Amino acid sequence: MSSQPWVVVVATVVIIALSAFFVAVEFALLAAKRHRLEDAAASSRSARAALRSSAELTIVLAGSQLGITACTLALGAVTKPAVHHAITPVLEAWGMPLWTADVASFVLALVVVTFLHLVVGEMAPKSWAIAHPERSAIALAIPMRAFMTVFRPVLIGLNALANRCVRAVGVEPVDEAASGQDPRALRQLLEHSANVGALDASYSAQLSGALDLDSTTLGDLVRDAGSTPTSVPRGATVADVQDATRRSGHLRLLLGDGADLREVVHVRDTLDLPADAPAAPVARPVLALAATTPLSRALAQMREGRNHLVVVTGPDESAVGVITLADVLRMLFPGTAVA
């Protein structure tokens, strides 16, 4: 190869480019947000490939590490000897003894190859991938999937060995990177921001309330809100509904007897009906959820069914209270008047 330096130059460029490719794939998938890849996957084949790679992250990282290692060895086998042999005669011509020139050229060759690999083959692509994670993950996804198709058996074997080593120290390996922050970490961030004055106390309280949606149940909110169901008998008339609305100020009234509350009637649906007409025909099924239901799940079901009211039931499925959207808003925005 020393007699054909252009071959070494071309081989070195290819090896460094491949190293940069594997480094960029590794850091892009680690930094990319999954929801952004999902948004792009609807119209992009490359984004769908990137999404598949993010779902088997440990295998892809094994492929990246294998590629980087192979490129490092290739530079050591091709470029370093060529640079070494090219520098040695120059140093001899400067008057150095052969053994001194050989040692010095070896060190210089090692420095040159390490610089090229570290700066051009690793640091530059790493910075690019971190700066544009989704774009780089999508751009590199298809060639990386092709590489993995060829070397998948090897990668699966290497990954299995690595997982055994991880389990040996008491850690359970995962295939996907965790996205986002857990509520505890976010709560600590909120408390710190409020303590140092970076976040207004009212905003901190609102955000803390939002973090409580998963840990708070409907039963907790019933006890805190102290909501008393406003109901009329199942055989109530329009006049009964309107009278109950005037007394309680509630626009939505439960229709039923005792703890058996299965329907809700909105007073506006009775306005064009005769006073002695039964209210049952304009009633709708009420959303009933167990007291152990997390508030976040209850809100999702209320939104899907466009319900502003939910009957909270106990272990025997009897009503123990009522939660309205206003109760939830008062929890999220304490100290704010909610109509």
C-alpha cells in the first residue's frame, strides 16, 4: 500500500466516514424523542425505520459499537502503518538514526491516526447527532437497518452476553431508553425552582397538582371536595328538576333513588318541556367509576365521553359521592374561583 498512497488515503476516508456513521447513529437514537419520530413516521419510510431502531435500542447500540470497534482496528491496520512508513524516511533524511526515526514516526503516526479518528470520526458526528437528533436518526436509519440485517445474529449474541453481565450485578437490562422524567424528579425540580425564585409559587402549586393526577384517586378527591350529590327521584317531573336546580345551583342533576344513581339530566334539556312532563326521557347514562380509579384515567374517560360529572362508587357499586370537572379544576388551580 505504501507504493500507492492514494489507496491508503481513500481507505482512510472510507473508514473514518464509517466510524462517523456509527457514532452518529448511536448518539442520535439516544437523544431522539420517540414522539417526534412517531409524528414523522406517518409520512416517512426512514422515520419508520428509525422508530423500529428505537424499539430495539440495545441491539442497535451493539451494532454501533461493533462498527466503531471495527473501524478503529482498520485504521490501526491500514492507516497507521502507512503513515509510519511514510514518515520514517523523512526523519532519517533529517539526520536521525534509524531506530530513533522509527520510534518517532511510530509515535507521530499514532497521534495522527488518533486525532483523525477521535475528532473527525467521533467528536464531530457526535456533536451533529446531539444537535439534530431526530433529523440524524431518520437520515441514517435505513443504512443502519441494512447493516443490522446482515449482522443481526452476531449482534443478538453479543447483546445477550452483555445482558448476562448486567444481570450479574443486579440490574435488569431494557431495550428502550426511558423518555421524559418521572413525577418525583419533576416535583423536585418544581420545588427547587420555587425555592430559588425561578418559578412563581402559584404556578408551582398548579404544576404540582397536575403531577398528583396519577397518584390521586377519585375517592381522595371525594373526601377533599366533600361533594354532595344533588338528585331527584327516578319518576321526577320537569318541574321537580327545575326546582332542584334553583335550590342547589347545579345544572346537572342525578336521577335515581338513594345510592342507585345511574342517569343524569341537564336542566337546559327541560326548558322547552311542560312542567308536568317526566324528566326521564331527557336523561342520559351517568359515568360511574370506582373510588380507586386514578384521577388521570378518570379525566381521560370524562374527556372521551364529554362528561362533566362522574359518580364515584364504592366496593358494592353504590354511589359514595360525585366529582365534577369544577372539583378537578379547583385541585389543579388552588385559590382560583371556578364557576
